[in-house]
Amino acid sequence: MKCEIITIGDEILIGQIVDSNSAFIAKELNKIGISVHQISSIQDERQHILQSLKEASERVDIVIITGGLGPTNDDITKKCLCEFFQDELVENKEVLKHIEYLFEKYIDTPISDLNRQQALLPAKAAVLHNEFGTAAGMWFGQDGKVFISLPGVPYEMKGLMDREVIPKLMSSFSRPVILHKTVITYGVGESALSEKIEEWEDNLPENIKLAYLPNLGKVRLRLTAKGENEQHLRNEIENQITLLHEYIGDIIYGFEDDEPIEVVIGRLLAENGWKLATAESCTGGRLASKFTKAPGSSASFSGSVVCYATQSKTEILGVPEKLIEEKSVVSAEVAEAMASGAAEKFHTEFAVSTTGNAGPTIGDSDAPLGTVFIGIKTPDEVFSKEFMFGNHREKVIGKSVNKAMELLQETLISYTGKK
């Protein structure tokens, strides 16, 4: 069962927005055993849309389109769908009623004829109710193929995928089982890791595929199994992971399984009744942002200080000026003082700090570009580690965040074992 995703919008092609819709749709389809064969982004242009629909219908069983369903004249997806299916637009009274309800309850501006025209839908389409917006989704069937049109607004698209599209696809098609298991490794680059596990990789069963996913200081190894028997696939994957531990057990720090490391850390903290704070200089709040994106993070994450300027380290975190003068703002001692200051300020058992030279200029320290110190405060001690992350600013910041997460998770696991 193959699907193609087509995103419509000039704003994607000129780089004004990033196409996050396709990633979400592909992930949700994969969960139910539908493989995405191709993803395309195309212009809001009639011939381009019609040609893309024709070509997709020759390649796959399911075509999902997002975008071009707004009320303005440049949104032409519905007209193109009518032309493609030799159909016509008719008013859907239920959709019109929903549009009027949304304007009455949530929208300050008066409803216009353009808004009401969004209730004009192709007669051959099954309407997919868009709870969060005025653009209804549409489902077409033709010659054994399915065409699904969704709005481009991400939260509207996600609502339709969850409530309408996925249940309808599951009831309409028999599908194979596709399972993924992602192993997270830290501290070894992609090529070195490949050499370490070459023998294991060469002996993987034919129905299990391996992908390397490197990302700033860590490499994820994604195992994908495809077949008919879910339990058999799960057993196969677990057996292979057991064998993998014999090769690289020392650098495996967990499994993703749709659960990022910040969620794992949050759970470790919550389960043990611990609190965490962060003190960031070179990472500029990105570490704290990781934690606060996770729902329920307030149960374990107390707060953060972004002390980018040297003065803020002394005034807010209490790092002694003499220490900075003697050791430099980018040093093990300052990283440890920052972590201790954050733990004291927020009354937490654990704290993590970052201080370094991300570039492109040296700043308030003579430490070489790419030098980063990460400090960890625990209930019993404070320590730090030094790293050299290169000379590219974004790379340095990204690696700093990932390494801080790794050190923190490792520390929490060791303290969990002491309880």
C-alpha cells in the first residue's frame, strides 16, 4: 500500500514556510502500515496541480494533498479537483452551518461571501469535517485509488488526520504491519559506528532494514521491520537489539520509540520526586526550550536562567567575579558555579549549565572557538566536562544541547540506581 503526499503553495517553494505537514502525515501513515512513496511540493498553478495528480495516480494507491483550500482567489485546489474528476462545486449545507458557527463564536470580523463560498465543495467528494477551521477536507475514490484533500494549516490538517483520515483509511484497506525501533547512541560518529557494527548489520534478516540518523553528537539507529505478524516482528527486532548490545552496549543510551530524550529525563525526574533547573550561556535557552515543549514538564522542570552576558552570571547566579577573572568565563569552574547557582536559585536537586565559545567571535574569553563546558549539579556533588565542538556556531550550540541531555540522563540513571 503506497501513498504520495503533495503540498500545494508557493510559500513553500520560496522558503517562506517549512513543509512540516508532510513529515506529520508520513509518520501517521507509517504507523498504520502505509508507506509513503513520494513527497512533492508544487505551485498554486492549475496545470501543475492537474499534472501532479495524474502522475501520482499512476504511481500509488493513495494521494494526499494539503493546501490551496482557503477563501481567496489564489486558492484553486477545489477547482482543479473538479476538473480532474469531471465534477462541479455544490453548496454543502452542513459545512456552511459550521462556517457560520465558527464566525459567530470565535471570529471578530463579519463573515463574508468569500467565507461562505468555502462551503462549495465537489459533488463527488465525501466531506471530512474540519472541527478547527472553515476549509473542509475531501475524500475521492476513483478506479481503486483514493485522493484526499486537506487544508494546509497544520493544526487543522492534524485534526483531520487524527479524527477522519486515519480511521477511514484503516477501515478501507488491509495493510501490512510496519514497526520501527530507534536506538540512540552518543559519542561515536557515523562512520566509526558503522565499522563497529558492520558484522551485525550484514547479518540482519531480510525483512529488517537499518538506517543511520546522525545529528550533532549522537547517531540514531532505526530498525524497520515489515510483515504480517506484529508479535513476530517485535520479537525479531528485540532479538537484533540484544545482539547489537554485544557490539556497542557501552554507547547505547536508550530508545526513541517516539519519545525524545527530554521526555525520558522528565520521567526520571518525576518518578524520583526530583526537580531540575538550567543555567545557559552559549546555548541561549535552547536547553530549557527542549524541556518546556514536553507536556507536563512543570512537574519536574522548575526554571532556567539565560545568563548570556558575563555580568548576568554574577548578578543572577552568584558566580564570583574573582572566579571569572582568574579562570575565564568559559571554564570548568564557572560552569560548575553556574549549575550550583541555578540549583540554589530554583531549589532543585539537579541543575545543568552550559558556557562556551560558539563563535563566530571569541567574546569574553580566550578559549578557542568551539570550546564548551557543561556543568552538572547533583544532590551530592557538582562536576563539569569540557568539549570541543568545532567552529560552526549552530553546530556548536546543537552539540552542546545534545551532550548536556546525554550527561544529564546518564547522571539521573546512576542516581536512580543509588535509591
